[in-house]
Amino acid sequence: MATYKKKYKAKNKAEKEQNIENGSTTAEVFNTLDETASKTEAFVGKNQKYIFIIIGAVALVVLGSLGYKEYVTKPKQENAMNDMFQAQKYFEQAVNGVEKDSLFNLALNGGEGKFGMLDIISEYGGTPAANLASYYAGTAYLKLKDYKNAVEHLSNFKSDDEILAALAKGNIGDAFVQLNQKDDALSYYEQAASLRDNEYTTPMYLYKAGIIALEIDKADRALKHFKNIKENYPNSTEASNVDVFIGKAQMLASK
């Protein structure tokens, strides 16, 4: 049921004055708001041209970024992957075949009028394909015993892949072993082992780190790596003879 609200009437002079004061304050607030709105409207009116230019510029940047990704980056990556196909094929044949050196060279430099990995890196820099080509190129150089170029290209490769990320670091370690930079090799083997935790790359690079650590008289570090394999990766290939190296490391560490 609707209720009737009786109109309120001020009882005395003080209350009337209070009401007048309140009304005056309210009016003041509204006047301030009106004044601010008027100033804002005047500013917008005066600078409308520049405001629209700024808004338009921001819109162009956003749309340009989206357009660049859709119409430049994406097609560039697709072209790069298409151009890299033959080089990948040469690389795979080299890994599994017998004429390895010639096939690794073809993977690097191209053949039959097709791009090699070095061409992909040069022509499609900044794409995922060029990044992957750095891994292929570095590994091919490692197999061809060009260790400095192997380190350079493998160092340019960046990946979150479970296996490739660790293999790239480990391959750099292999290159440093051949360059007789064994402290660097140990560092990269340890990075490769800790980069990912799996049953394949982790024990493999712990083992390599342990062997190199023994060679450069760092028996304590070697012992730590060998024990890690025994305790945490007992089913790995490396665990099958790790006890021998644990014994050797213990003996050298106690001297």
C-alpha cells in the first residue's frame, strides 16, 4: 500500500537559515560542475582537431600492429617454413645417412636452387623459422667440426621446447670441449642438465658434466652430478655404470 509523506515544514528561524545554507551549498556544487563542464566543452571545442588526430594516431598504431602480424609476420613465417623444407630434409638425411659432411653442407648452404639454413637466417630474421634454423646451423657446424660457428649459431637459438632447449646448451658444451675450453663446457653441460628435468637430457648432461669436472680437478662437483644420476635417474643409460665414477670422484675428492 502506498504511503503518504507529509511535507516537512521548518519549525524555527535557525532551521530555516540552515535550509537556506544547505540549498546555497548545493547550488554552489552544481555551479562548479556546470563551470567545469563548460570549460571542458570549450577545451574540446577549441582542440577538437588535435584530439581527433591523437585518437586517430592511436587507432592507427593498434590497427597497424594487428595488420602487421596478420599480413606481414604471418605470411613471412609461412614463406620461411616453406623455403626451409629442403634444408631440413638435407639435415635429417645427414643425421640418418652415410654422406654426412656433404649433406650437412647442403643443409647449411642449400642445394637444387633451394635455401639453406644460413639463407633462412639471413632472409627471415626475427621469425620462428630463422630461430629454428640457428639450431640446425649450429648443430650442422658442430658435426662438421667448425666449433666456433657452432657456438655462435647455437647461442642465437632460443626455445622453450623440452628437448631442443637442453640439446642446444649441451651442443655448445660439446663444442667447447673440442675447443679445449673445458670450464666453459662444464658450465654449459650444467645449464643443459638444469634447464629441463626429463629422463633423456638431464642424466645425459649430468654425466657429461661429471666427466669434464673430473678432468679439470673438480671432483666435488663431479661427485654431486654422479650421485644425482644414481638417486634420481636410476633407469637412465648413464646410471648403468655411474657407480664406477662415483667411486673415482670420492677418491679424488678425499685427497
